[in-house]
Amino acid sequence: MSLAKHIILVLILLVKIFPLENFIVVDKSGNGNFRSLSEAIQSLPMYVYERVTIKLKKGYYNERVRIDRNYITIEGQDRDSCIISFDIPRDRWENNRDWIGPGVINIYADDIILKNLTIENTQPRKDIHAFAIYGFGKRIIVDNCNILSNGGDTFALWDYKNGMYYIRNCYIRGAVDFFCPRGWCYVKNTNFYQVRKTATLWHCGFYDSTQKLVVKNCYFDGVSGFKLGRYHYDAKFYLINCKFSKNLADKPIYYVKNKNPERNNPIYSSKQVFYYNCKNEGKDYSWYRNNVDKIGAGNPEVIDARWVFDDRWNPEDTLNISVVGYNILNEREIVLYFSDIVTPLGNVKFKNTKGTVFQLKNMRLNDINKLSFMVNNKIEESQLMGNMKIIEGKIIATEAYLKERKLPDKFKIIR
């Protein structure tokens, strides 16, 4: 075999392994596109307009990571075997700041999905702050992850204006205020473990009266005498169908005052802490008796993401994308408008009932809800009637959702 043919064969094999530019493999052993997660992220353009999935193979990745591009999914091969860890106390970073950030995973972007990972700050002390996940951004999903620290503020996403965070099926460990989101946050089916006799939950919701922390179907454990939660600003807590170990202290979620009155944050509303169907494995305490019905939350059993985020975002949405409009630019180009911001995967083509093929125009894409398609013949509206069929590639929603939402293989342009 000639050298030229050998090179072509290698390129074909690489395309088969990595068929989409929206798909990156990170493998510590070298059998991927990159050996580290940081290298993979920094390889992306400064502005990312489409969803990119980074597949993390099993391994121990000793690195601090800065996520500063939007629309990135980081998905581990196995939750307990894909470990991103670093020893980084907060005060060490404060004394020698760098651009990466003070946590192990540092998020400075929107629509990020973390899935099937262990993220651990390995510094050993319990009396300091040590972020595992730190940052800002809106529409962040953390699904099926271990989020670990021995210090405080393990999970600290702090976009107090627009932050919307969805956490599901996780195990989170830490010390004082180790789960401390700002803005809107929904946590489901998650286990918390407190390593000190300090507060577990913390919330800040002063910017918008609808901001809230909703914790549903979760379990709380820790050392004997651990506390459930506290707050320094206006905050709103909902605990629905939660279970507490017998080690929970008989101490309601409480407001923290500074000894110096001038350093206290202003509180503009009365205490807002609500419970429904919470139980203790030992002795139940009267302070978490049912009181959700007093604030108009509806049936607590059916509280969902749409309610938590006040219709700003529904990460649990499973509806297909649809075409909501079109514009024929010239004889051979048509723009389709979609119900969502979209990402095309592959060389997208679809055909109409007469067999006319529409091919995605080769052009730079933006994070908007429209795509241009080209045809070989003059476009007539009669060609846009009936079912269209995707014959190559696919079109997915770009924003963060638990499940992939796409344009169905058969769709209509004109209804």
C-alpha cells in the first residue's frame, strides 16, 4: 500500500471514530482527541454557538478546569471512575489568583451540562472553604455526579441575578454551607452528607422575589448534630418529601447575623422556609411540619422544574423541536425558523414528498433559531407542503436539557 493510500485510510478511520466536530473524546491514556479536559475546552473557538459534547473516558484527571464556552456537555463514561480532582483551598487561590478560578470545576458560561462524573476538592481541612464546583452562568445541569469536599461551599454557583441550576441523582459532601446556590435551584433525588456540626443548605434569593431553592426527594445525613441550613440574605427554601437521618440537630433553618450590625445584609421579607412530608429516621421535630399550602405552591407532589424556574426554563422538557416559519431568500435558498435555538449535527439534509433534497448551507453558524438550506432547483411553495424527511444528520436544541430534544425525522414546514 502506497503512503498516500495509507494516509487516506487513517483519515477515514479517524472520521469513523470521531464523526462529528461537535463530539470530542478525552482519554487519559491517549486514545482520544485530548488527554485532559482543560485541553479539550481550550481547543474550542472563543465563542461556541452550538452544543459540543465532551466524552470523558475512565481515569483520574488531576486538574482544575475553567469552562468559559457556552453549550458544553461533559459526560463521563462512569460516575465513580471518571474523577476530576484537585487540592485547592479557597484561601490559597485568594492569595494567588489566576484566571482558572478557585474551584475544581469553574463555570463562567451558560447552558453547561455535567454528567456521570466525580468532582472532588481533595484538600483535607474541614474548617475552611474549598469549592468543588464554583462559578456563575444560567441553565446549568449537574446529573448523576459525586460532588465532594471536606471544606465549606462545595457547590457554589453564584449568579445571583439569572442563575438557574438543576441537580439530580447526585451525592454531595462538605462542611459549612456546602450546598449554597444563588438564584433559582432545583435539587432532586440527591444525598447530602455534612462532615461538621454546621449548616448544610444555604440560599440567596434577594434579587428577584421568585428566586427559590427547592429540594425534593432528597436525603440528609452527617455527623451527630449537623444542621439543616441557614441564610444571610433574603432566601426561600422548599423541602418536599425529604428524609433526615437521626443525626440531624433540632435546629430550624436560621438567619445569620453579624456581630457588627453594619455588616449585616438587608432582609426585605419575612422568613420563607416551607416543608411538605419530611421525615426523620429518628425523632421528628415540629419545625418541619407541613406548611407549603400556605404560600400557594399548588400540590407539592407535582412541583416540577417549570414551576421552580417560573417558566424561564424547563430542563425536563421532552417535546420535539418544530419548524415555526420560513423565508425563501432567493430561488434556491430557504431559511427555516425553529421553536428553539438549534445545533445541526452532521451534514444535515432533508427531502420533500417529491424527492427534492434540501442541504444545510455551508456557512458559519450562530446561536439562533434559524438555518439556511440550499436546493438545486427553483423553490416553489408547493415544494414545502406535506411531510419532510431528514435523510442525513440531525438538528437538536442547543440549550441545556436532561434529554436530547430534536427535530423529528419527519416534520412539516407548512401546516
